[in-house]
Amino acid sequence: MTYCVALKLKNGIVCLSDTRTNAGIDTISKYKKMFTWTIPGDRVITMMTAGNLAITQAVISLLNENIEHSEDGIETLYTAPTLFRVAEIVGDAMRIVMNRYGPGLSQAGESALSSIVVAGQRAGGEMRLFHVYSAGNFIEATEDTPYFQIGEHKYGKPILDRVIDDQTPLNVGITAAFLSMDSTLRSNLSVGMPLDLAVMKKDVIGFDQLRRIEEGDEMWAQMSEEWSAALRGAFEQMTLIDV
């Protein structure tokens, strides 16, 4: 299991992912779920993956192979004219991989379900945020739904529903994404550190932040403790129910 969250806000996009993968309680590993591509001043792209690890790794590898060994007539992440076309290219790659490996996984009784969040901006275009499904189809974030979650999303959703809208300032969005992840880490052992963070400011066409947050990070520990204390304090202020 994994947890990834992406917020499309008025001044930028925030992406945050964990790195834990498990195949049963005795097989827990660490795998990167966030992947980035950039041509400074031209395009910036971030993807996060969840679901069957073999499927999502094959999709990312196929996308990279098409960049490294480009052929005439094949569009890549670096030649697509828009982020919408980038989402289509990711969807096409997902369909190719699913058609190749999906039937065999199904016969073995294994799930091939996978999903990919695609976020970024092309010079001259708007910031875009997409959620690509196993079938290769996708949806786009809107003013009414400015964020996507993939993986183990239920623990981190309440804070986002309460504080996030499309006008949320970028620093508030980063904090909300952190608290959403912290809530998930507290409640689900299949999600774990380290974390990967990518922040793309509107019209910069590059990364404002791109870093890994390791276990024991002082900033993360302070935020987690402050959030726990704030929740305890709020609970203590609640009107008790008479029984």
C-alpha cells in the first residue's frame, strides 16, 4: 500500500508521496513513488504511482525509454505540446502495460489495478493535475475538486476536505499535505517514511522544492507533535455528551 496526495492551488501544485511497499506483513520494502521530468523554462512534470508495483514501474520505464530512444512519430513527455497530451501519453503507456501483463496477473489471482497522478505545467499553458486509471482513462482536478489522493487515502482525507480549496495559499497547502500524510502514517503501518515532496510554483516552470524527508527530520517531527497537541487541545474543549 502507499499514500500519495497532490493539490492544485492558486499559486502552485504540491505533491507528496511515501515510499513503503508491502506484499504481506513479512515483505516490506522501500520504493520511490514520485518521478519528475523537467526542461527548465519549457515544462515541469511530476508523477506519483500507486497500485501494482510491477505495473507502475513498467509504465514509468516505458515513458523513459521513449524519451531516451525516441522514434519518429512517437510523442514523448518532452515533446508533448500540452499537459493534457502528457496525460494521454501516460494513459496510452498504462494500456500497453496492462494489456501485456494484466491477463497473466488475473490468472494468477493477483490484482493489476494501478493509478498514476500526473501534475505540472507547460510554458504558455495552465497548471494541470490529472488522475490516470488502470484502463488508461483519466480525470482532471477542477475548482470544485482541487486535489487527488491515491493509495491509502481515507485517513488523510478529512483534513483536506476541511481546509483545502482552489484558492488556498501554497504554504497552507504544503502544511495540509503534511498533516494529511502524518494522519495516514499514524493510522496505517503499510504507509511509511521517507517521504518525497515536490512543489511547483505557477508559471515558474521548474521546481520550487524537490526533496526527500527522512525519518527523524526535525521539521517533520515538530509539525507532527504540534498537530497532535492541537488535536488533543481541541478535543479537551469539546462539550461532553451526557450519558
